[in-house]
Amino acid sequence: GEICAFKIHGQEMPFEAIVLNKTSGEGRLRAKSPIDCELQKEYTFIIQAYDCGSGPSGTNWKKSHKAVVHIQVKDVNEFSPAFKENVYKASVTEGKIYESILQVEATDEDCSPQYSQICNYEIVTTDVPFAIDRNGNIRNTETLSYDKQHQYEIMVTAFDCGQKYATEDVLVQVNVKPVCKPGWQDWNKQIEYRPGSGSIPLFPSIHLETCDGPVSSIHTTTELQTNSIGKGCDRETYSEKSLQKLCGASSGAIDLLPSPSRTTNWTAGLLMDSNDIIFKFDGKQGAKIPDGIVPKNLTDQFTITLWMKHGPSPGLRAEKETILCNSDKTEMNRHHYALYVHNCRLVFLLRKDFDRADTFRPAEFHWKLDQICDKEWHYYVVNVEFPVVTLYMDGVTYEPYLVTNDWPIHPSHIAMQLTVGACWQGGEVTKPRFAQYFHGSLASLTIRPGKIESQKVISCLQACKEGLDINSLESLGQGIKYHFNPSQSVLVMEGDDIENINQALQKVSYINSRQFPTAGVRRLKVSSKVQCFGEDVCISIPDIDAYVMVFQANEPKITITGMDHFARPAAQFESERGVILLPDIRIASTVTKMEHSVDLREHDRVNKQVVVEEMLHNLDFCDVLVIGAELDPEQECLELDRGELEGKHLDATNSTAGYSIYGVDSMFSYEQVLRQLRYRNWGTSATSDRKFRVKCSELNGRYTSNEFNLEVNILHSSNSNFMEHVNHLIVQPQFLQSVQHPEGSVSAVHSSVVPSVATVVIIICVSVLVLVITLGVFRLRTARQRGSMGHEGAKENEMDWDDSALTITVNPMEKYEKPHQTEEESEEEDLDDEEEDTTSAESDDSEEEEEEEEEEEVIVQKRNKQNATRQEQLEWD
């Protein structure tokens, strides 16, 4: 009648039932261990009640019917939300509003809907143009700009419905992409170029963005614009004669626009760009070429070359603009030959003189070219092989589009006037004057009678020292076609693969082979055309506008050193070979660079100069000028064996004003030639000295040396014999050797090398020397007389007379006639200074003798200390 137990049927249920009251049958169901909702939310099992009627064997008891128990576990909000990702990333294009940029998601491990559901998300970062909804979708609240900000980083949190927040916020990165614009990416607007850098790539990382457009082929044109530099680009700005020699042109070219000098003074009044030998004509100037510079009658073969920069003429009716004109000097106004520009056409006029055949002949040759009026530099060569005239412009051949025939000019005895920049009107006007002025710039205008130039030489003369280049042509690939223009300022490339074009453009470089390039900006332009697959509307690629910045080269300092003063007997000047003027001349070039170093003690930057010795480069002329009156051709001259110039790019001209050596060659070559220059004077009686000045230049005067002055004295016979006698007195023959100093100057006292300024000084010194010797002999005799009469023992202290040299030493410890003695010492020191450079060995001996004498003098003084009234006299060594 009682309930003894409750039994639970089920596998490993964490519950148990205990009997509270057997009589009433009341019991309690309880958990045997902690219950976790997250492990199991609910349990269902069967329970039965048993009575107490069981036997010892546990059988025979009665059990109730089965009752089903259903238990639900109540949840506790013990877990915080956690995001599924550590970082969320998304990219957006600027200028768009997105409904959802990306979605973040957090989870909660609680088991109940109330605590496991994420009720909301929040953006923790303030002042960002983004919002988030309860599902975790992030959107932008305003349009984004790539230029304003490339990337946003925002922190986001989440909380469950029990208002429990996530323990860690999550980072969301939103990258802003610019609107995809087709074009070249990753290139710099400024490319820096330092002299001596060789070839440098212009766009090492460039690539083309096509925004996934269907591209079939790409065509690029890279253009280097150098019109602001010199003659259209960085060319060697040597004189035209030097360039002709460098390029191997046939000799005989006559420079009609040389840089102004004493011998070429007709260009002195023209406007000039000093660096590049460019002459600017503003429509008001012309230059007359002196008679004798160009032969009066040109042969059927000749060449005219020039650089020209010209723009369209102002006004409706354009006048003729004369480049070169040969017209009647007086009476008439006939043009014999001329080169001029008219209405952007180049016209060459050639009127032949009348001879036996009075027939029509070609007289005018016309070329119409866009380049004549494009305000850019171009190189023009007019090759005349009468009756054929050919024009080369920038190395390309052009035949005349129009040839006009005319009758020959009738003979006359009127002199002709050759002019540049305008044409001379000698007749038909009240007063002869210039007319048909040129507006523009000219350079290197030459005329070569009797020869025409080859295509190879023409190409060399207009060659550019800077331009575009391709590093490693082999790696361009077979799919790339490329083409350079003659001056390498334009490069065209074409290909059908974007990656190949990218790599090809990355290899395009700038090169400047000049040692001293012109500093400044070179504009750079890359234009592109893209073709697409079967589409009418294709991608438009914006042009690249960049520039190359060429820095200033370290300027060289050219220094000339050598013996700057010498004298020779007149007989040497009168000899057949004369006297070598510059036997030891040396030309050196140094460059000073600035280095920045940090002084650790003062904690500031210090500019430190570093001199780099011996920079090797070429010179283009050295002038040996006569200072003072010009040479008298009847009795003196400067001479140089022409054989000295063989094998070198040098030439020379001689005049009464001096000797000029010119041509582009090394400093060593110039030294070799200058060391062979001789001065002859076969009328020396009228001349006692001559002064010369040496000056050298690089790049036609852009860099010049110091002015090295040389003075030469001519020793006439009486003067020469006297000087030989003086030198014999001063220095013994075995010491007559010139001392070569490192800096190249020669200091010597020699019978044939005596400076004129020193002549007077030496005569005075000799006079003083004779006086000192006389006084010395007199004092010696006095001393001997006193010594023999006064004290015989003093003879032991006397020294033997040594006449092997004329060095006179006075006892510094002697008190007898002290003021007189000091004077003698000072005279003697002056003499020693004169002889010091020449006879270093002798002065060493003198020092040893002086030391010995001082020791002996001290001993003598100690011996005679007891007798202070009587003073010992020593003989001189």
C-alpha cells in the first residue's frame, strides 16, 4: 500500500526522482548534475512508480502506468555576440550611392531566441559617411571621392536582444576607387636628368588602363620637344669650322657668321646668343661680308649650309626676307645669287654671267615646305651642281617644285657686295642701303666653293646629342613595331597586346651625350590611339604631358700654367728655328663639386667643397695673342711646323696679331702643338722684349681658361756678356742647373735665362758683394796685425782662409762694430735668397759651415772670458 520508488526510463538522463512520502506517494524530480541549455534545450523521458511489495530478489513489486515527463531548460544570457570575420573589406567606386556596400554578421551562442538573436548593429567610429541597418548592411550616406580619401576604416559593434554588446568591435575597410578612366597610370610628370647619367628610362612603371575595354591594337607616339634649346636640341656648340672637321667634311668651308673677333668683325653689330653662336635678326640688321672672304665667281659646284628658325611674316603682303645675297655694290641693283624666304617658300636665286651661249638658264629654284614657317630650328643644305640644285632639310632630300629660267647677266665691271640678313641695294636708290631684311634666327651659315657635301656629312653636321632611346631593343618582343625620326626626337610604337605595349613604353629612355648639356626643361608628350574589336565608339586615351629636367653640369675651370718669363741671347731669336715660346705649357681642367656633410658637434649641415682634379674634355681653340704692338712681318714672326697638326683635328691661322690654333681635340693635343710654337726675330736690335698672352676655350667660349701671360727678353751682345760674367761670379758652373717646380714655373739664374726685372737687382747685389769683400779683406788684415802685435797665442784660434766659395759669414757673437756687422749680415742674406732656388746643394753646405763656425766661436769666447777688454778676431770662412 506504499510507494517505495520512482524509476526514470531513458539513456543517461541527468535527472533522478526521490520519494518524499511513501504513504501519500509524493516524490520530487531533480537534476543530478548542472543543466546547460546550450548543450540541450529540453528533455523527454518516461517515469514509473513502484510499490513496496518486492521480495529479496527484487521481484514481485507492482509498478504504475508510464507517465511522460517533458522538461524545457530556461536560458541565461551568458554569451556576448561575436563577429564571424576579423576584418571586413569592400571596394566602392567614387561618385556613387550604394544601397549596400557589404554586410557584417555577428552570432550569439545563447540558446534562447531572446538572447541568441542579434537585435541590432552600430557604427562606433564617428563622423564617417556610412550607416548600418539591423541586418548588418553598410551603405554610404554621401558620394565618396578618391581624391579626398582613398580608404575609410570604421569600427562596428553588435548587441543581442538582451542588450548585451559584442566584446570586440570589428574593423571594416572601405577602399574608394577612382572612376575608371582609360589612360596611362603610374608615371611621373617630372623626370630629372643629371649630366653624365647616360640613358635613363622615362616611365619605368607605366601601364595602360583600358577599363576592360575590348582593345585590338594600340598606337603610341612619344615626342621630345627640344625647340627651346639652342639650335633645336642639344648639339655640340662648336664653331662651324670645328664641326666640319669633326664630321670629315671637305675643307674650304667659309663661315659667314663666325663669332666676332679681331679678324672676323663683321658680325660684331648683330644680336647674338653667346652660348650657341646663334644670330637673331629682327628686320633691322644686316652684315656686309668683307671682300676677299668668298671668291667673287663661284664655280658650277658649291654648297650653302645654315641653321634657320623662322616664323610666318606679319602683314598681308609678305616681303622677301634675305638670308644671303650677292648684289652689285654700286650703280646697279642686280642680284647675282641669293637665298631668301618669301611667303613661307625657300627660294635660291642663281644668275650666271654671260658667256658665249646667250640662252635661257635655270635662275630660280623654289621649295614650299611647312617647316620654313614653323618657328622651329631646321638644318638646310643647298647643294649646287649647276643646272641641278638639291635641298637637304634635316637630312631629307627635297627637289624644287618650281624652276624659273632667265637670261644670263650681261658682263660689267661693277664690284659685288655679299651680305647676310639683308640685301644691299647699290643702285636705283638715292642712297645705297640694306633692303629685304630677314626676321628670324640664323646660325652656322657657310659657303663651300667648288665642292658639294655628301649625305653622310650632312647627317653628321645636323646630328643631335640628345634624344629618345630604347633600352634593350631585343626585349621589345616581336609584336611591337617601332620607328624613330632622323633626329630621334619622335618614337612611334604599335602593338596588339596591352602588356607588350606597357613593357615597350617602360623601356623608352632619354639620353644626352654632351659632356656639358644645356640645362633646362625638355617637354615630353605621349599620344595614344586605341582600336577596339568591332566597335565604332572606342576608348579615348588622354595624352601624357611630362618634362625632362636637365640639371646644370659642374662647370670646368681650365687653367694654363708654365714658365711665364725667360730671356735668351739675340742670336737664338735670329736663328733659323727661333726660340720655342711655350716649352713646358700645361693645360689642366678641374671641377669643383659641393658635398653636404653633417657636423655632429654643431648639429647642422655644412657645405664642403671637393675639387676633382683633371677632368678630361676637349678644347676648340687656343689663341696666342701679341700684347702691345703687333708683330712686324719684316723682322719677326710666329712659326709652327704644319706637320705638328697632322693626325689631329686641329688647324691653325697666323697673323701679326698672334697665332690661333682651332679644332675640337684633347687638351693633350693642344699642349703638344703649343709646345712647338716658335718665335723668330731677325731684327733684334730694335726689340728688347715681347709679351704674349695664351687663352683657350671649350664650346666656342662657353668655358674659357685663365689668361696666361708670357714675357720674353732679348739679350743683346754687350748685355749678354755682362750677364754671363755676373752669373759666373754669383754661382759656380757646376750649380748652373734650372730647378723645375711642380707648378710648372722655372726659377733659375742662368747665363742665358735672366729676367729683365732682376737685372738691376743683380747688378746692385754684385756691387754690394764687392763692397762687402773689400770690407772683409780690410778687416782681415786689421785682425792679423792686431793679433800679431797683441797676443801671439791667439793665432791658435784663427781659421784658415777658404776661398772655395764666396759665402760670407759674420760672427754673430762678435761685439766689435755691431751696427756695421748687422748691415753686412742683412746684405748677405739677400744674396743667399737670390741663390737659394738655383743652388740648393750649395746652400746646404753653407748651413753646415755656419753650424761649425758657431761652435768654434763659442769655444773662442769661453777661452777669452777672463780678458774681457781684449776681443778675439776670427778669420772668415
